[in-house]
Amino acid sequence: MSVPLLFRRMPTVAVFCISVAGTGLAQPAYIQLGATPPEDAARLAPGGLERALETLPEIATGILRRSGVPGAAVAVVHGGQTVFSAGFGVREVGKGAAVEPGTVFQVASLSKPITATIVASQVAAGVVSWDDPAVQYLSGLRLSDPYVTAHATIGDFLAHRTGLPEAIGDELEDLGYGRSDIIERLRLVPLDPFRRSYHYANFGFTIGAEAVAAASGEGWEELAERVLYRPLGMRWTSSRHADFLARDNRAVLHVLEDGRFQPLYDRNPDAQSPAGGVSSNVLDLAEWMKLLLRRDRRGQRPLLTEQALRPALQPQAANAPPQSLASRPGFYGYGFNVGVRAGGRTAMSHSGAFLVGAGTSFQMIPSADLGVVVLTNGGPVGAAEAITATVVDMVEFGAPTRDWFGTYNGLMKGMYAPVGDLVGAAPPASPQPALPAEAYVGRYENAYFGQAEIVAEQGDVTLILGPRGLRFPLSHWDANVFSLAANSENAPKGSLSSVRFDQEEERVTAFTIDFLNDQGMGSWRR
């Protein structure tokens, strides 16, 4: 956690780099995907790309000003070239260092399409198939349904269609559990219908990647570096948080609290690295987008094949069913959002967000040979998505089709809603007294969340949870009900949950934490 800094708006600084210097490394081979647009697709706006690139600095600075996000970096690729890269704003509020094209950001869930690309490379190499059961390579993998355990494929996990609940495992990560512990505990989680439900789950996605790493005989982080980052010359990209922290030119996370962006927290996503743990800059990510968009080069062994990659970029699960007969549906492939734009062209995209301070967005239109990536160092408010969407609209239609920041900002406000059953509730005017603090003291067991301990400190009750022994002071609410004020990646500031103790005769036997009980697993017993 960094020391809180007073917020003040910094002047926007732009650093431009219209071309990328060569790395000196052998150039990877590229593939071409869907170069020919559908016959009924609208023609691209004449001069649209040129106008988009010319006005991009104004677009980016305007959205940063409206959103309050401290800094952003943007890259655009077209025709196998990086045709635009720029930095805007500052790496940390209160300090003068400007964001540059080489500034490294945490990309959050933009890690997922990068991971899918790595998996596709292993499909192309014959190491795995998208349709291989994950348990074939992870012999210890267990889910609550034996059939799903036996049949869930690498692709199923990357498409979020195994039936694991949304965001499951994230709460364990908040408590300090590591990757293997979290995956092992998912065996206790009830599943929704296999391949008939879509639930976005970082640790389900991570299971698919771990299966591929096991098949390759190395750790995920080493595999990512060997098969993608190093061959593409992505020198500043890593799947390890320690590497991000070691960068001198890196953007600091800024959380939106009390109406302003503040550099208050660090976010170590190593537990879910394949799903959210990549750090990179827009220059490296431009090379990745070129790999997705461009054709093979003669005489070079391809890093990918179209046959291996295409399933990742095609609909595998419906993640946005239409709300009316007039609505266009949205789909998820293997690590990519897939949809058809208003102009009739297929687009692939993904966003990334850490509530504690990162917002990222990427979009590509293969038939326009276009890729755009935006990285920001502010929590998700729609700034990254708005820049991306505005640029793509200008290329396709000649002008933005709407106020994209207003649209996305409205959609994302709900992410900051506090959680817990006591949010907004008034404490009882005449609460019933609690038992003496010592009555609650002891160790309690929970197979999913692990052991908890209640201790009494000067008459107050404190809950200790997780492998790092996180301490949560409990405030008396009414009788055997206490309140817990949570603040984490998955519990925004202002969250307030009940902790309800069960009493049998004179003895306290159990307690339930409301905001950890979505799946019915938030109770501990002595």
C-alpha cells in the first residue's frame, strides 16, 4: 500500500511515437484473419483512420479531463505497423513523471486474450487441443460435479461455461490465498448447468491456463515468456507482479474514493496471473495485436496458425443475450469478447479493471486490419473503453456514433456500489446487549474459507481470517449481530456486512458473514 497523496489535477502531457523502433530480434511470423469484410458490411469511412489518428490526442485528453483519470497510453496498429502510440497525463498524481508509450501498466483482465493467444500457440504446436479435458493434465483437479470434472475442457474454462459461479475464488484471493489453494477449494462450490451457463470467473479461466502450462512441463509465467513475450520482442511484458514493481517507468494504481482518484493501494494479481496478472506497455501490446491481424511471412515458422487461433475468436458462449428482438447479441470466445458492430464487421475486444486502480481496453476489427489498445492508471470509469470506441467509430463511420464516455461511465458506476446487508441500514435505536466478548472467542472452521479466529481485545471483538491473518474489527449491532466494514478489490469503500453469531443455550457455536455467503459457504463452526 502506498502513502495516500493529496489529489490535484495535473496538466495533461502527451508523448508521441508514431513508429516503433526495431528490437533487433528475428521477426515473428504473422497470420491473416478475416481480411475480407462481409458483403453487406458498410464501407469504411474515407479518410477515417487519418482523422482518427489526427484527433486522437484531443480525444484522449478530453476523456481524461472528464473522467479525472490521471494517465493513459494508446496505440493503434494498421497494415502491420504501429501507426500511433502516445502517452497522456501522469504516472502518479502529485508527481511530474509523464506517461510515455513505454510506460508499463497493469492490464488486469486484458490478460485473458493474451493468455488465449499463448494457449493457441500451444494448440498450433500440438501440445494441447482446445477440446482436451483439463483434468488430463491436472490430475488433482476436482469440481463438485464428477461429470464436469471429467469432461470440462481447456476451452470450457477459457469460455467461462463450466458452471462455476461468477467471480468465484476472488474472495479467497482477497483473503490472501494463493493460486493452488484457491483452485483446490473450488471442488466445494455448487455448479450451475455445464455448458449452458456463462459466469465470468477469473479462477475458472486460470484452471484452463494451468492445464496448458502443465502439458508444456513448465510454470505458466515461464511458458508465457517463452512462447509469446520473447518471440515477439515484448521486453516490458511479464506475468509476474514482482517484475512490474521493478520497472522504473511504471504507472501507479489510482482508486476512485471520495470522488477523486488516489494512489492508495497495490494490487498483486499473481494468484490469477493468466486471468489478470499481466503488466505491459502499449508498444508491446501493439506487437501482440499485429500477431493477431497479419498474414504469414514466407520462409518463417509461424508462431500461430489460423486453425489454432480461430476458435478463440469465434463465439463459444453467449455472454450478452439480446434483451429484445431488435438487440444484437454478444458472445465470448476463448478469452475474447466477440460481436458484430453496427456496420456489419466482426470485432474482438476485451476490457480489464482493478477497482483499486486500473482500467484497460482493446478492440480489433480484422476486416479493417485495425487494432486499438488503451491502458489507464485509474479504476474503471469507462475512460479506456471510451477512447477505444471513439477511435474505432471514426475509422469505421467517420465520427463517433455517441458520447462513449457518458455511456460507459453510466454502466460502470454500479461497480462502486458497497456490498453487504447492512449498507444503508440504521443501527437499532435500542440494541439488545451482546454477550461478554469472551463468549465469542475461539477458533472456528470453514472448509472453503479456512479457519477463523475470534479474539477479544480490551473488550472489543476482532475477527482474524485468511493465511495472512487479516484482522477485521467487529462493531456491535444488535444482540449477537456485529458489523464488519470491508474494503477490498471486491468490496468497495462503504461496504458493511453483518456477522451473525449462533448461540445454543449459553454457548456461541457458529457465525455467518453475509457478504461472503453468496454461495451459502460463509458460515464457520467451532
